[in-house]
Amino acid sequence: MKMKSSLLVFFLRCLWPVNAAAMSVSILFVLLYPKYFLWNNAWAAVFILIHSVAITFILGRVRSRSFAFIYTRGFSRDVLWLHKMLASVVSVFVAWLPAALLIGLGGRSALQDWFRNPYLPIMAAREMSAVWFWLFGYAILLPMFHYVWIRKAQPTRSSGSGMLLSVGLFFTPSALVPFGNHAPWSVMVYGLLAAVMIATYTISGFLLHRTLEVQK
Amino acid sequence: MSDAIVTATHLSRDYGRFRALSDVNLTLERGRVIALLGPNGAGKSTLLHLLIGQLEPTAGGSHILGHPSRRLPQAITGRIAYMGDGEEPPGGYNARQLFQLQSQLSPFNSKRAGDFLAIQKLDPRKPFGEFSKGQKKWIRAAMILGSESDVIFMDEPAEGLDPASRIKLYEHLRRHVSDCDSLAVVATHIINDIETVADEVIILKRGKVLVHEDLEDIREQVRELFVPETERVPDFALSAETLGSQAVSGGTRFWMKADKMDTASLAAAITVRPVNLEAFYLSVAEYNHSQAHREIQK
């Protein structure tokens, strides 16, 4: 499958308002959050959840006029799916790369130093690992929500998508929680479960995307 | 060797308990312009969506260029051009960007598309959303006509265009079909315009194909009889052989097969003329009062 730059640009243009808002919020969050970041920061979790839902919802509106247009241009379903996934990944980096650079290159530390933040000494040492963990959150949520919207546009819709979403939402925290102070083996087990879940949603979404219905 | 590039076999589609399309069988060949006619809700758009693989059939199936519509590989999808009624590019795009998008799919003749755009003196750098309804249709038609596609499907392409533009659109479509040896299927309610370029006619009603016939054959076989109010209606016009009839100002129009008419005994005031497509469509789809039209297909 060759890259079609125009198609990627089309999807990114659809996502532009969401990504612009997400980038602004993430930069402000990283600059102004007064405590040091941990992997389980509640605000980051809510942000990632909302951003993931927004990305997948926008890319899943296959029955809107503009998506009906792009789906009937002559791109195969596999090419469309691939570019939607690429657009999702780019969106994550658009939202978080500036924020990560601010952490990694010391912009956040400098500002917090100016604010005389008492947590400053442990910020730089710990916070980059939190950012990596947040990206892992996207890796779980994006395939799952993409799958839900793809499932919703199938010719034979059922309540199965809701059930699968529930299962996914159960496994998401299950996979994330043990990364705290649990036994090393549990990290491996839940990491494996998360990998299986990501692979299952990705492959299922890819296959079902071939049969979704664009027109009502 | 058959030139059939689009086929449908027992193609049906339900929306819940409503059957939108029922047992459609079609074989469409290269080098033809097909007029797809029917009242609102007849199943025209559903048929097009099924043929291009955007909908799953409830029963039966269809093939384009030898591949099942629902499993079209990239090599085939790039050879199909579709202009639908319910889709539109985002308003921020301009014509140049849309042409670039199309050119990434299949061989695209930018000059032909640009020349078509220039007929209406449309600025290719102006955002799509700032054009009028008719101009938007024109730009989308330029995308279709610029492509070197083998199969073209258009759903109400002339809606919103002025009469002169409609004629030019269909002239260019005819040229595309001739130059590229392609097939064009055009669903429309504006029958007089498509009649000038159509080779075949498909009339749908309530999801069923009532007629699929060469336009030339229809013109040869069917006549329109006008009986003024002052004249007695001939007996043959009242028979079950009559395709349809319509009371109009000053008399009644009857449509029937030429070989069922006894023209020798007609009064001078009664006129007979070859049927035009719109009159034929009305006789079959709107004012039909017999099943005799089915004989035309035989």
C-alpha cells in the first residue's frame, strides 16, 4: 500500500480543530501543572480519553457528507483505514510532542523554577516516563474506539460493539493499574493482555472496515 | 467477447422491513451511456451505492470489472468514478486540491478537467464552500470527467445546473465515454437532457426494474397518440395493449406499441408521433394502466 499524501491531509484537516485545541491544552497543562507528573495523573487520563474519543469519532463519521465523498473517490477500504490510523498517530504527536519537548528540554522546569515550585528537583527525573506511559494509553484507547465506530457502521449492527467496548474499558484500567508498585510478573501479564487487546482491536477494525456501509 | 463491465444478479436490498431494491438483474457494457430513471424512492441511489460496493446487498450480488462490488481492490476502485447526491468535499478545499486528490488514485487528465472548469470560468483556487450549488456540481463533475475511469456513476449530476450547462455537461460525458471507451450510468429526473446522449434506459419503480431497453428500440417501437376532446377515442387505444394514458389540456395522450395501432382508420385531427423519453417514462412509471410495457423488454 502506497502512501497517499492527499488522503492523509484530508483526514488531518478534519482533525485540525480537535488537535489544535488538544495541543493548546497539553502545553498549558505541562507548563502550569503545579505538582510533578505521575503515570496515573487523573487530568492526563481524562484528557487522553477525551482526545481519543474525539479523534476516533471524527474519523468514524463515515456517513457524513465529506466522508461519503472521500469513501467514494476510489480509494480502497484498506488504504482508507491505513490513512485513518496514520492520521490518528499524527494527532497524538501533534498534541503531545510540544508538551514532551517542554518537559524534556527543560521549558517546564524553567517556568516552575520561576514559580519557586518545591517539587522542582524531582520533576525532570520522573516526568518523561509519565509521558511515555500516557502514549501507551493512546495505544490502547485508539484501536478500541476506532473499532467501536467501525462496528457501528456495519450492515448487520448488533449490541456486540457495546459489549466489546465494556470489555475493553474493563481491561484498560486492569492493564494500566499494575504498572504502579506491583510484582514484576503482573506487569508482564497485564502488558501481554494489553498487547493482545490492542492487536485484536486493530486487526478486527481493519477487517471490519472492509465491510462497513458508507451510505444510509 | 462480451464488453460487460458491470453486472448485477438478483440484487436486492432491504432497509429494515422496507425493500428498497428487489431482484435486479443487469448487464452493462462499455461505450454506453445509461439513463437510470424512476420516481423518488424508486431505488436509483441504492442501486448505485450497491454497485460501487458502499452498501451490502440483502440478497444477490454485483460485479464491476470482474470483481465483486464489496471486495474491490485498489487497482479496480481507482478505475471507478462516482458522483453522488449525498456527498460533498469539505468546503475548505479548492478545485486544484480536489484534482490533486483524484490524481493520486488513477490516471487523471488535468487539462481536460481544467478545460471543463474553464467553461464556467471558475477559479480553481477559490474554496469549494464559496461556490453556488450549481458551481459545486460543476467542480465535482470536472473531477469525474478529468479521470480516465472505466466506469462512471453519477447521481443527479445536473441538479442545480442551468439548461445550457446541463447540455454541456452531458456533451462532455458523451465525449468521455467515446474517448475512454467507458461506461456511464446517470440517475436523473431531468429526462430531456439525458435523452440527447443516452444509449440505454433503465426505469426503476418501487425497487424493481420495469424497463431496461435501448433508447433507439423504444423510439422505434413506441408511439404517442394525441386524441383531441372533439374526437372519439379509437378502440385500439382503449385496449389492454396501451402502455399508458394521460389527460392533458385539449385531449388525451396515449402511449402504445406501434404495431398495436391501426393508423389507417384514424381521424385527421388525431396525431401520431414517435415517443420521446420523458413521455415513455411517464407512460411506464406514472400513467401506466396495463402490464403491456413488459412486452417491450421481450
